[in-house]
Amino acid sequence: MSNIGFVLLTHGHPEQALRLMNTLNKVYNFPPIAWHHDFSKSEFPVNRCTSNVEFVNPHVKTSWGTYSLVEAKLKALKLLYRSETPSFYCTLSGADYPIKQAHTVLKDLETANCDVHIRHALIDYQHLYKTWHHQYYKRYCSINLLFKRTNKKGFKVVSQLPLIKHPALTQYFTPFNKKIKCWGGEFWYTGSKKSAQFILDHVAEDPYGLVKHYRKVKIPDESLFQTIFKNSDSLICSNDSKRYIDWSAGQPHPKTLTLDDYTKILKSNAHFARKFDTSESSICLLDKVDSLILGI
């Protein structure tokens, strides 16, 4: 019988995170949860967690837009599969929340005929000026060359060449070429046990130098996982993260969901939604979602 485990990544808002844990326990009957909390950002009442929860120790001191977020996620994933072997795993932040009952989620995952549910798009030179691709290509596939020299007065001067973008040149400085393509998308996804072992093995071996490359770029969490999964011949990816997310505000971060979003969430085929903030009006929405998935 299939089951699911969870990788949780948090850095604050302990009461909201504990509510998420308690709801996951009720919906999924105390599933295995591997939790990375950045204790350098805030304290957390570990003693209030249930016995199915394990914390990453020592934790990673995370910083937005750096490889530290990837490292924290990988440590939690490794912890999850060290002590448990769930058929599927789902990565969640403290701002996420389940919006479907467990039997619906597990049935969807069992019948999907794929290994990873993750939003992904090819990042290549041909689509350089298509919507957000330009920013992603600049982050992951372009090269900044800096030259340091000392002028006549003895001062150190740093000169920068124009950004190098053409793959004919960048292929010598990045792992991307005709065989290995760059992909981008969202950090939060759901995968199978097979995909978990694949990502952990691949990162450990780093056969194409992807990890080495992504350690040096900005916001690696929005590309590394997609790039590893999509360059594998043994994994099938669905371009659906099973998340309800509202990007309509046109901001770098998704809209905070409120009670006005309940009807859209209800009609969604997603398994989880984000993002919620219980310090705002999201709490009324969470109460209504609880009534839906818990029958209370």
C-alpha cells in the first residue's frame, strides 16, 4: 500500500508550522516528516512535535537565493529516506497547507505514471527573450568575466566584460551543452521514492558538474532539481507541481491567499496550496479548508 512522507523547510512562524504538522498528522495518519528548521533565524518548540517528526541536526544556516536552501532540502530528504521509505514524498514550506484528502492525493500519485510532479521549463538561448526566460538564462547559463588589475597608482581595479550569453562560448564555462540542458521552475514539488534516491545519488556523485555550477549561481533552488530530473532518461516528469499558487499580482512572490480564494482552491486539482500567512486573513481560509479535508 502506498504512503507519503514530507520534507518540511521552515525558518519562522512556529505556530503556523505546528498547525501544518498537526493537519498533516490528521489527514495522513501521522506520516514520516523530515523537518529542516533554520534555528539561526528563530527558535522552535521541538518538544511540541509528535514522534513521527525528525529534525535535521545540525541545521543549515540558510540565506535566500543561495545554495543553502538546496542543501537544507537535500539534508531533510536524506533524513526522510534514512529512517523511512515512503512511496512518495512532498516538499512543503511553513506557508503551505493540504487542500485534498489523503485518499485523493495517493490515488492521483499512484495512477499518474510519472516519477516527479514539478513545474519545469526549458531555459535555452532560443527562448532568451521569452517572458521570464531571460532572467533565468542570465542566472544559470550566462557568464560574467571579471579582470583584476593594479593601476599606475597601485589601486586594484576590477573590470567586467559584457555578459557572455551565446552557448558557443558559455559551453566552456557551464555544464550545459547539446546533451545537458538547463531547466527552471518552482522549488516545491512531489516525487516518488525512485526520484528521491536518484536526486540523492546524483548530487553525491555530481557526474556533470551541475552541483558545482549551481553552488555559484543566484537562486539555484529554482533550477537544480528540474535540471537533474529532466536530464535523466530513467525519470518521467509531470509539468504540474500539484500546488495551487496565485501569481496574478505580478510580484516576485505569490499572492497571500485569503478567504476570497476559497472557491478557486475548491475547484483546483492541486493537492496543496501556498502561500498562507496566519498573521493575516489566511487563518479564516485555513479554518474553512480544515472543514473540507477533515470534516470538522
